[in-house]
Amino acid sequence: MGLLHDAVERFRTTLKAYAGDETLMQAAVSACANVAVADGELMTEEFETALAGIRANPIIEKGYDSLMLEHALYEGLGRARTRAGRAENLVRIGAIAERSEEQRRNVFLIAADVADHEGIGREEHAALAEVGAALRLNGDALLRRFPEV
């Protein structure tokens, strides 16, 4: 049964890649947005890192062009500037909490790369902890396992 399940899951993933996985894309955008504005400022480098990380995901990259991703990221950043918006972003992040560990881990690590431009400060660390909790991951363990290169 495991082999059949794996084949069906691969087919489903491929289909989502070409159709666009809105839930995954929104989770990645929202995680990056919450972390990027955590310290009260948004650096151009953080925006570019978020876009590069999101585009590197093969499922998202096949389903969305750069303009669509930029627009979604701007919307996520707009939400992240208020408490209610950050909470909405956490809901969008949590929408993938039942997905594979690989997808959840990738979303977390993209957000960690955004946070790590000038080192992960206290505010960014707190935002990453919220993202990790929404994804049902141990963010601290992931940061130790995948240190900045």
C-alpha cells in the first residue's frame, strides 16, 4: 500500500505544481512577511531573499510567475504591519500544518533566510518561533540543523 500511496502523492504534487498551489504559496509569503517586518523595518535584501526562496520551490515556481509572487508578497507584508494582519498570516501559514514535513520545513527555512540578513535578532527569533509553531515544527532545532551558510 505504501508504494501506491507514494505514487499517488507524487502525481498529486506534480498536478499542484502545474495548477499552482495557492495554499503553499500563501504560507511561504506569509511566513516571510511576518519575519521581515518583525524588527519594524523592511530591507530590500529581505524582500529579494523572500522572492528568491519562494521561487526556488519547484511547486510554487511552476504555478506562479514573478509578478504574481511579488504581488502576493506585498499583500503579505501589508498584513504583517498590524497585529490582526500578522494573525491572519499565521492562519495562512498554519493551513499547511498537515502537509509533509519537507514542505513545512522549506517554508520555515525560507523565512529563516529572510530573518538572517543582519543576524536573527530577538524580534525575528520570536516571529520565527510563531511561524514554527504554526507549522508544527521545532524552529530552534531546524536553525541548529541548517545553520546559515
